Amino acid sequence: MAKIIVVTSGKGGVGKTTSAAAISTGLALRGKKTVVIDFDVGLRNLDLIMGCERRVVYDLVNVIQGEAGLNQALIRDKRVENLFILPASQTRDKDALTQEGVAEVLDKLKEDFDYIMCDSPAGIERGAQLAMYFADEAIVVTNPEVSSVRDSDRILGLLASKTRRAEESSDPIKEHLLVTRYNPERVTSGDMLTLDDIREILAINLLGLIPESEAVLRASNQGVPVTHDISSDAGQAYSDTVSRLLGEDMPLRFHEMQRKGLLSRMFGGGRR
Amino acid sequence: MKLLEFLKRERKKSASVAKERLQIIVAHQRSQRGQPDYMPMLERELLEVIRRYVHVDDDAIQISLDSEDNCSVLELNVTLPKS
């Protein structure tokens, strides 16, 4: 049975699309048949992050409106077997999405896939609510910063009230916290919320911690999800995150300041 | 002596200020969770009505909705200024 997972945050620019791309890639690399759907109608970007922007022909709205079949719109990832991308429309507005249409697309995808990742747009409007409505699990992406934490709390409120599981009073959505752009140096100097602070305030299960990393921009520049950069801290942190999502017990990494050795202090060893 | 005190005095780290502010705002947000959508409007209008008769501050009114088995109780607390 396919699992539907929404990647959401409320606030924009915290790393939803980066995380959706990285986690989907990680799941597919472990042999799980995965599709990642861009729900940001009008402002699609998942295609760029996944590096398939020039292969987009049809999109989610075309499928919902019956202008294309699902198989015509699904883009097969070039690098990983078992990974597919369903892009958002660039020209339509968000009203083109309907709850019935989304339900139909998800039902069809469920027959074929192990994991369906829904990359939510920022905000709490229609697009974001539709991305979360049918979810079984939610990954709440949060930066160690006041507005992001507050918005994440708002999103947790919506997950508990405006979703199918909430309306049908079935088992509630499983909520996971993913902290991104974490900078242990700034945490140590007292100028950034600690991981424990965020966990205490939001009080949900921690799925992963992604350090602020140069590898993330490098990955998006190239259109290669950062999970492929296995030598980077962010790539490894996303890989750990995927393991935890699959139920493995992984110790936390990258949350403490690295002690710099004498050589790197003298020569200013670059961070990967 | 003054200089020593100045040096000893620790500036409050910005992250702990952030945490305190978040704890307050999040607690407030959660208290409004699950309320019907009309509650903020109801609160505002009740405040307007009260103000026609007596001047009260914005935070002088507290409103909450508690659900018991098959009925809901709307509790309204207004702090009036000393006359």
C-alpha cells in the first residue's frame, strides 16, 4: 500500500523542495518506487531541483483536467530507477486544482508506487491544503528561526484539523520534524535556536537535522538532488533522514560544532 | 569596580530571547486551535459592544469555548476598569 507523505512548512524558502527532492531520491535509491509531485501551481520549481525542467511536457493540472494521461505527464528520473516526477503547471493558477481531481490522481498513483511525496507550496492557502489533505504522514520542514518555527506550529494545527484523516477521525497524520539550515557554530555562540529548543516548542518526533551546507546550493545549481553528493554533510544527513523514515534507528549527526584541527585552522579548511 | 561589573554582566543571548518569544506566541496559537472560525470575529464584536458603555483595553476580554458531552459553553470574562 502506497504511503502519501506531504513535505510542508508554512513559511517559504526553508527547504521544502530541496527536502522533497532529496528524500524522494533517497527512497528510490533504496529501491522504493517513488513519485514526487509539485503542488506549487504557477511557481513550479521541483523540476529544476530534480534537473528535468527541459523534459516537462504535461503537468498535474493537465492530468486533472483530462488533457493528458498520467503516464504522459510522469517524468522518469535520469539517474535513479524507480523515481518519477509529476511537475506542476507553470501557466495556470492554483484554482485549477480540485480536491476530486487530486484524489483521482493519487488513487491511480497508489496502485503503482510505494511512496508518493507531495511537495507543498508555501502558505496555508488552497495549494498547501490540497497537498496535505490526503497525506498519511507529514514532514514539517523548519529553520532555526522564529518565523519558521511559528509557521510550523500553524501547519501542525492545520494537519490536525483540515485533512482527510482529521475529518474522518481516523488515525491522525504521523508528523515528523525536519530541521534544516542548522548552524552548530551559531548555536554554540548563542545566536541560533538549538535543536532542543525547537523540539521543545513544536513537540513532534524528530526525523532529521540538515546542517547549513554549501552542498545544497551546489546541488540546486546542477539540478542534482543533494542526496547524490554522498561526500557532503547535507547529502549524508538526508540519507540518515531517509533511513529513519524507513524505520531504521540512526544516531544524530552534524548537530555539534566540529573541532577544527591545527592544519585546517592554519589553512582554513573549507567546509564541504 | 564599575568596569568589572560591566564585564561580568552577561548579555542575554539572542537565541534565548527567541525561545521565550516563541513559547508565548505558540501557546497563544494553540489556545485558538480547534475553535470555530467565527471566534475571532465574535470576540472583536463583543469588545465593540462593551466599549459602547465602558472603556476597556484590548486584552481586558477573555473568551473561551469549552465542549462537554453534548453542549458547548461560551465563557466570557471582561475586566472592567475601576470607576
